Amino acid sequence: MTLVQMLPLAAALSFAPLLSASAQQAAPGGQPPCFNDFMPLRKEAEERAAVIRAGMEKKAERAELCQAFKNFAVAEEKVVKFIETNSVWCGVPPEAAKQMKANHAKTIKTRNQVCNAALPAAGAPRPPSLSDALNTPRIPDASTSKAGRGTFDTLTGNPLTR
């Protein structure tokens, strides 16, 4: 597996330790205090990671993968922000929050690499053609062709037209 293939899987799996770490401070029902707020964010991020995996398995176009990475990065950012603001309330260890930030930075880097490769070079000059090098028009027409001067022309005219 390449880095691009492993990144969504690693990011999705990085959310799993949060529940086990916060389960130690669980409410009487056995769930962490922020479980109901965190799970929809986590589910959305996992679904978007699954879209990336499916796109890579079917060898999707780079533009499609770029959009999938953008969507995943947005969902992952929501999870990271939630953990940053609610880590004390949820009982998330600081190491887990740091790891999630690092994973999100890797996601952003990968997204930029995928998306930059997907975009055509804007403003890049096209390479010169043979017509450009010879300073001739690309498509000959009646106005650009020269009558009366060619291979079969002689001093008295074209012998093929006689």
C-alpha cells in the first residue's frame, strides 16, 4: 500500500482510541459523556475515508480523488476541532489529540499533492510545434498557399496544366 492508500485508513483508525480512552470516564450508561456528540462526526469521517478507498480501488480519476480528499479533510477537521474544544469534557488524553492533529496535517499534505497533480498547469506555455518553428501557418488554406510556384513549374508555366 502506498502512503496515499494508507492515510485514510490510518486517519479513520485514529478515532478508535478516543472511545476506549474516554470510556474510563464513562457515564453510568457505559458511554463517555461526549459519545452522542462525537459519534456522528466520526461516522461522517469514516464514510468519507471509505469513499477514498473505493475510489483508489476502482482507480478513479485524480479529479475525483481530489474531491474525495477535500471532503475527507473537512470531516476530519471537524473531528479534530471537536476534540480540541472538548478533550477535557470527553476525557481524551492529550497524546491522542496531538496524534489526530498530526494525522490531519498528513491528510492536508496528501490532499494538496493529489489535487495539485489533478489540475492542469495553468498558464503553462504550450510547447512549440513544427509550424511554429518554421514560421508557417498551422492549417494551409487558399489565402496561405502560393500559386504558380512549385515543383512542376517551369519558365513557361506548369506542364501538368497543358
